Amino acid sequence: MEFITQQEVRDLGVKCIGVEIDGVDNQTITPEYLEFRKSAIESLYNQYQGYDIKHDDIIEGFYQLHEKVHVKRRKNPPASENLVKLLLKHGGLPSVNKIVDIYNILSVKTKLSLGAHDIDHVTGNIHLRFTHGDELFIPLGQSEPLPVQANEYSYIDDDNEVICRLEIRQVNKTKVTEETKNIFFIVQGNEKTSNDYVLEVAEELIALVSKYASGTGKILNTL
């Protein structure tokens, strides 16, 4: 599988590194992992006390990307913003499965948008490109497709199916479950994040997943 990024999307200010990690164990829960998760969430909760999300440059950078493709601000908050708000409201993060929990923690820590997709359910390659409006899009948790607006940047496979709309909405087709073995990760920033910062987060993701879920990771593209 290749990860192919359209130059026009990059010119918009989307900074994305694709990561592939194969042979993961998303089932075994060790005391070491549980301690990592507990400690990481507690530390993040303490760090975010007194934080004003309205003045966060990285979060605002995602809204600026959305504005460039005429996506309304109010109904389309960045994924990392949603996670930070959950953390502050509930004092923790919901647990989905080990892989999802790891990248959610990293997303809160860095404010980048992270996502994961089961490679064995991806058709062909993954393209970060502008939509044409004829793509298939069945969001996570829904059974019927939603209309796709033309000229939004999205992650799309060779079957013309959106696997992630912008960086905010993933789909049923490639959702990561406990049975998932091979994963494509999105690590996305914006004009407010340096290339080096996005790369550092991608490398930290590989290190965390390798440590707590095994697997062999590699970076699929450069910025």
C-alpha cells in the first residue's frame, strides 16, 4: 500500500505523515500498558488546567484549513479539540481499544490530528486529495452513506471510498478493532505546526505502538 498526497492539498497547508505499523497485538493488556495509560491521562489532565482552547494556535490552524475549503466552523471541530474537551470535562478519556487509546493520548498531548485505519480493509492505495463529490462515505457508527461535498480534502482509497473526511470523521470500513493486525495511521498538522514537529509525533507514535502493541513501523512519506 502507498500513501499518495496531492500537491494542491499540501499547498493548502495540510501537513500529513502516513505511518504503517504491521503485526500489532491489539488484544493483550499488560499491567505496564495500564500504568502508562493511567499515568499519561493524569499528567495531561493536570497540564491542561487553566488552558484556554480558544487561544491555541494549533487548534486554530485546523479551523483555518477548514475555512479554506468552506467547511463551517461550528459543526466541524478538530478531532484533537474534541479530545481535549472530553479530558477536561470528565477527567479522563474513553477507552476504545489499545491502539485507539494510544493515539488519542498522543493527539491530546500534541494537539495534532491522529487517526488509524485497518489496512486489510483498505482497497489499494490511500490518497490525500480533494474530493470530487462522487465518493462513497459511510461514517463510523452509521450504516448509510452521507453526501460528499466537492473540493474538501479527504483520505480516499482506490475504491473511491472516503476513509477519513478532512481529519475529523473516520468510517466503518477501516475502523480499528481488537482483531486488527496491520494499521495505517494519519498524523496531521497544519500551517501552525512545523514539519519537524509532525515528524517527531509520527516517530513517537511508532515508538509507543511498538512498545505496547508490538508491530513493525515505518513512515510512508516525507513533508
